[in-house]
Amino acid sequence: MRIIIAVAIVGFLYSIFLGIFASGIFSFEGREPDYNDETRPGWSWRVFQFWLSFSCCAVGWALGLCFLQRILNCPSQFSFKVDDAIPLRVTLLGITELLPRTLFLGKVPWKT
């Protein structure tokens, strides 16, 4: 039970971190947004980015906790099934902060 609580706290703090830095976390060198003072997004855009990134990351951590709980309940009988493929993918995309981009693009974003 302590492991679940510790992972939940880490997941919550990580979700807050990614929510705070959501607007610039995927800005790479040479790919900075082209804003000037008139077109710079306002506070409502930043709140939306925080909410979206925090929610998607929290969903990923929650699904990860479900998998961890299943493993800890009965380790000898745990196995991944075909039914676990989509939740596992959502877990990995949510924790790595790629779930919002996947939802917008309709595919897993890869650097081209």
C-alpha cells in the first residue's frame, strides 16, 4: 500500500510540473513559437494548457497505478492480456506528456 501511495504522490507532483511547463515543454531549438506582443497567448490559453496537460498526465498515472495494483495483488497470476494494450498505451502516452498531442493529431507524434 505504501508503494501505491508513494507512486500516486510522485504522479501528482509530476502532473503539476508538466501542467505548469506545458506551454514550452516541447519547444525545441529552432522551433520556438513565432509570437510578437500582439499575438502572444493570454492567460486563458495558459490555463487551458495547464488543465489539458495536467489531466492527461494524471490519467496516465492513474492507469499506471491500476496496473501496479494488479501486479501487487497477485504477482504470480498477473499477465498482460490483449485487453491491456490500449490502456497501457494511454498510460505511456499520458506519463510522457504525449497524450494531448496524440488526441489533437489523431496519431502518435514522432519527430520528423
